[in-house]
Amino acid sequence: MNLPEEWTWKKGPGGLGALWKGKTLTSSYSPRQDALRKAQHLPEAALYVVLGWGTGHLARSLAEIHDDSLVLAMEPHPGRAFAAREHPEWTEAVERVFFLQETEVPYGLLSGFPHHSIHLLFHPALEEEPDLTALKNAISIYLDRQAVNFRTLKRFAGLWGRNLRYNLECDRLESANAWKGSMNGSSLMIAAAGPSLDAALQQLKGIEPSSYTLLAVDSALPALRARALVPDAVVSMDAQYWNSRHVDSLDGETLVVELVSHPSVIRRHRGRVVVTGSSIPPVADLEAQRFPHLPSGGSVATAAASFAALLGVSHTLWLGLDLSWVGGRTHASPALAETLIQASAHRLEPPETKNLGASLSQPRVPITTLEGKTILVDQRHHLYALWLDEAQANRLIPNGHRLFAQTTIPRFLPEDSAAAFLQKHPSRKICPPKIEPWQAPLQEYADIRRAWYAWRQDPSTAYPQKLSQTWNEWLGPTYTSLQRFRFRSLEKEWAERCAIIDDFFSDNTRR
């Protein structure tokens, strides 16, 4: 393989430098010393991700300056990777430095580190290269999501603890494990609460309800009730009070919840209550054997997709999955959010103003729909869409189709009508298992409390997340030293998590 045309060498008094498209990658005066100076001024981190190899000096300098850190240098361009290896000082035999020629984000490795212990480096000379820019954006989004998840954990730990304490007193809970595979090979429709749900539900009026299974998220239930449509199951995962008001009209439908959902949702319901594993760290691992974990990605719609995967569904048709502000509206009509906006509106602040304020409350990003239109969505919607796209790519959820949805999830296929979808992918009703409800002993809460206080006292298990098996094998002996570094250096992370556990199991969670 020959050097790419864009790559040129530049000799200087202190070494051999390199240029890419005329832009300097390394100093030709003293590449080695310049890289060392830059590494010295970078903050301490458990993992450095260097996008673009350059000539490898920076990655090797980071390992030399920061004794126990792991350095991952990624280069998606095969030509630049080949040119870097032609440098006379090139070597890959450096402890704790891994040169990876890859175009995909190594999520298995990143997930083994706290988000604030990862430092992302991007060479300015390569900032216009689309392959590296795509990697940078994907990793940045991943780290932002981890930061949001951690802040959510800190904010709601006490509420989750209280809800868990009350819900474990309920004697009507049954594990979702018994429902696994009950719709193998069938199709399913999922009603989200986006504004396009209004048009989608008009199509269902002409279809016999016995010919399809409809799964609804909690916020879509008022719109279904207004049109005399009865869902087969309703998914409600949020722990907050106002979310529980979405299901005020719930009658005998099957209710799918987490153990930390708001207690009133479970206690008022007269039908079956199916419990899934929680994504909340203080209970997730302890629930794993009894309840199946449903990756939620942050929204109830994605939790519904995971429940469909548990049922064994082959294809899903999404109704109202807009993940954008369609026509300046937030939800289908009627909806709890819309009702509250109407109730609080007045002459100086009409509903339209409140809707506009909600749509502008977060920074918005442009995306392109499958129809080629460019629309604006806020960052929260964009993260949900990315999670759904990744989940379908990794086969965590069934094949997705969409009806009237405005936003783009590249792997979700557009459908002309619900009838056409059902003709191509026949559906059948859920066959719920006949099982005895699990009667949750109060001792369960004591066991969780005791196990996690033991976790709090043992620094060797300070951070429950582990590297995936593939990355663990690839890193080899380095993994052991990295574990020691993470436990030794992340005192702030450790103190914050201890405070979260104290809040979760504080006295105010008792009666």
C-alpha cells in the first residue's frame, strides 16, 4: 500500500513531522517534546481516547506521563493508519496504549469507565474529516447520555427508594419472565403519544380489534380512551406522581411497570400487574434473576420496544412515535400535558405560547427525515431516536415500522397504512400465562438494603460496571492495573455514589 496523496512528510531539526492536506499533524522541530508537553497539561483520566493517530507521539506520551491510564488511539482511515506506521519512530509495543483501526465506537470498552473519567482528544488538523467527526460526535453523545443518567440517579434516588419500599408490599405482582415468547413470530402495534397519533388512530377504527395486539405507553392512554380503543397492555415506568396521572382511566388492561414506578399506579389498578427488571443501579443487579431487564434508553417508548422484544414479536408498527414537535404540539390530543397547559393558560399566556416555550426549552438540532425533510428536534428527542436506532441495529428490539411519524430513525421503515402492515405481518393476541402472582415479602427490601450497604463498605467493588468480556480478553493483563487505578483515583465518584446509596436507603423510605 502506498502513502495517500494527502499525506506528506516534513523534516526538521528535531525530527520528522507530518502534514495531512497541508495541515500540520506534528511539529517538525521536535514532535516528541511537543507531544510530551501537551500530555503534561491534560487533566488526569482513567481512559484517554485519541481520535486520529497522527504519528503516534501523543498516545505514547499520554501513557508515559499518566502512569495508570489506558490510552485508546482510534484511526478509521486506512491510508492515515498505514502512513503513521511508516514513521521511523513508530512502535505499537507500548504498555497501556492500544492503536485501533476502527470506524465503530467501542461501547463495550467505554461502558467500563465512569463518564467523567474519559477524556476525548481530537486533532485540530483532522476536524474536517467526516470519518473522525462521526466518531467524535458518537462518543460525545454517549458520554452526554452517561452524564444525564448519573445526574438522574442522584436526583431521584430517594424517590426510587420510597417507591420500592411501598411497591414490595403489594401482593399482586407477577414477573415478566413468564410472558417471555408469548407472541413469538407475531407482529405488534405500539402507541406512543406524539401528535401524529391522532391521524394514526383514525386508521384503527376500520380494523377489527381482535386482529391486532396494541401495546400503549402510559401517556397515550387518554388519546386511546377518547376514541374508545382498548390497548392489550400499558407500559408505565416513571417514578414521579404526575406520570401516574396518565393512567387514571386504566381499567382492566395488563399493566407493565418497574418496581420503582409510582405506587399509586400499582395500587389503584384492578388488572394484572407485570413487573420488569429496573434500570436503577441499587436494585438492577439484585432483580436480574427474578425479573427480566428491559433496556429503556431513557423513555417509556423504548421500554415498550424492549417489552415487545421479550414477547418475541417479529415486527412492530409505531403509532405516534414523532420524537419531534409536530405542528408546535407536544402530544396527541387529549393528553395530560395538553390538559395541564390548557388549565393553566390565560389571556397573556395562551396555550400556543406555552407549547412554544416547551419546544424551545432545550437546544434543538436539525435532522433529516426519511422523506428528505429537515426538521428541528430537541436534544432529548434526538437521544431517544439514537437509542432506538442503536437498539434495532443490535437486535435488542423487533424490526421497526412507522406510521405518520415525522422524525427519522433510519432503520424504521415507513408504512402507508396499518391495514397494509397487518396484511404483510399478521398479528395475534397475547396469550398471557396463568401463574400465581408473586407475593413480595418485606424481607426482600431488607436483603437489598443489606447487600448495597455491604457494597458501600467494600472499595474493591466501588463501580459495578464491568468491561465486556471481549474487551476484557483483548486488554489482557492491563485490565487488572486499570481496575486498581479506577478504585484508587475516583474518590469523588465513590463519595457521590455512597451519598446516593445513603439517600436511597435513608430513614425517610421507611414508614
